[in-house]
Amino acid sequence: MPRESKKRLEYLLAHYLELPKDLVLDLPRVTIIGDMQVFVENHRGIIEYTPERVRVSTSLGELYIEGTGLALRNIFPEEIGVDGKIRAVTLLE
């Protein structure tokens, strides 16, 4: 089965069974709270961490979090939390 067809089938299954699509489709969930915090669920690990940039691997590509005074609040297999002055959050495929 082609990858596109499989993803479409998984999407429809999640929709009809009312399951969270981010979990069924292995999609990242990014929650931004003001300009102070970013939470990334369903990640695949940290690629780079500096006080100005955090790069996180996801199933869709790399998530760039840019700002000043960035600090990792928590690192769990299912979630990463970043605190600091958030300037930009970008997803690069």
C-alpha cells in the first residue's frame, strides 16, 4: 500500500473512532504559551540546544525554536518543554 494511501486510511480511522490524530498519525503536537514556553509532544529527540536555539526532530521534520535565554524545562520520551523568551517557532521539512 502506498504511503499516502496508508496515511489517508489512518486519518479516516482516527476520525471515525474519534481518536487523537496526533497520536494515531505520529504527528508532533506543539503548544506555545505566550512568548515564554513551548511544549513539543511526540518528538524524536533533540538535535541542537543553545540558549538562542533548540532544534527538535519530529516525524514532519525539524522544529526550530529561536529566542533568548532558552532553557530545557523537561525532557521526557513523550515531551520536551522549553522556557525563555520565544521569538520564533518554525517547522522545516
